[in-house]
Amino acid sequence: MRTSPRRLVIATIALVLLGFGAATQSPQSKWRLVWSDEFAGATLDYSTWGVAFHALGGGNNELQFYTDRAKNVRVADGNLVLEACDDDFNGMGTIRKYSSASIRSKHRGDWKYGRFEIRARMPAGKGLWPAIWMLPTDDVYGGWARSGEIDIVEYKGDDPDHVIGTLHYGDAWPKNVHSGDGYTLPKKTFTDDFHVFALEWEKGVMRWYIDGNLYQTQSKWHSSKAAHPAPFDQRFHLIMNLAVGGRWPGNPDATTKFPARMLVDWVRVYQR
């Protein structure tokens, strides 16, 4: 795990000044900030994040080409901006109708257990599919989904008041399984303002929160390769992306407005 002392100092001072200390503690225990990005600089910190450049579609028939252009991924006004564009992007001879961005902390931030908090604002529009999730860094138990996947939050742009959190595990595709639950925001949508999405991951249990509200707990999963709590007993890294289209959200239609932006105010990782 890579830790930036300067970033930790800035984040800690911000928590004290803004009075967030109580909000960053679970009812069960106190957590210590070990890694963060406040997106306070002029550019993305490449010592913290790697940026994708591909048109693989994630195995979900997605329609975007992930690029490293400032048009698609940048830091502006104190936020990380992941922007999807309808621009027929040509990447080394591969053309996709949409371009967008995906970043990950692999080999820059990798953790076994912790509390993960992300303050973000979602875009609206059919076919937009933002996600904040985690994959295993080492694939100890084999390829997807034998080594697991942790979805902190997934969101469909045409269902703007609802998000879901999911675990993927069991065996290799197509014998994998998943379990999870959703949360519906009362009276507002996730496009109206920023919200804090959090996951507490401890040995044998995970808890999902929206703005401090616990909405699901999971402790029952399994692995074809090892005893529980496998596969969620190894180090994982963070991924944040804005996909376009695919089997789950469907494809954009005439009502979807581009460019569309997912904004991230900060990412904070705590451990006991």
C-alpha cells in the first residue's frame, strides 16, 4: 500500500475543521485514516491512480472507449471528473461511439479490510453506468469471479434515486454467483447533490452505508477454492469508472445528454 503523508495531513486537517470526525467512525469501532485523495490539486495524482486506455467493454457489451485524455478524466474545482462523451473516439484503429474514463488504485492503494468512503455525485441519463468497486490485486483464487469482486456502489442513470451494492464470488464464470441489496434515496436523487458511499469490510462481514445510513450487511459468501471468509480475505484495490451502455443499464437513447459527468469530491480509506 502506498501512503502519501502530505495527503493524510491535508485530509485529517479537513476532517477536524469541517467536523466530520464523528461521521467517519462506525458504531462498532474507531477507524484511522491511512490513504486518501482529496482531488485538491490541478491534475490527477498518477502516484495514486492508474488510468485505463482500452475498448474492452468489461465483458458487459459496454459501448465506451476508456481514454486518458483530459476531456474524459481530469481534476477540476476540487473534484475528480469522469466524463462520457458522444464523440466517435478512434483509439489505435478501434472506434467507439462513446469515450469515457476509468481509474484504479492497483499497486498504489491495495488493502485487506478497512472502511472505504467516497463522496460523489452521479450523472442522469439512460445508459449511463457509474460504479465504485474493488477487485483483487493478486487473484489468489483464480480468475473472475473466483477471487471475488466488491461493488461499493453501482448506479443506472435512468433510475436516479436508487443504487446497489453487490458481492461476486463462488466459482469461475459462468458458475459464479452474486448477492446484494439496494438503497432508494428519499425525496431526492443521486444527481441532485454529492452523497457519501461507504463500505466497512472486516473479516467475515461487510456493511454498506449511504450518508452514514447502514442499508445492508453481508456475511454469507463462499469460494470453490478455500474456506470462508475466502475469497474476501485478500487485498483488493479501488476502481472508479463511468461506463456507457451494456446489458445491465441498456444503451443510451435520444433523451441521454452528453457530455455526462461523474464527480468525486474525495476518497478516504480507514483501517483499525
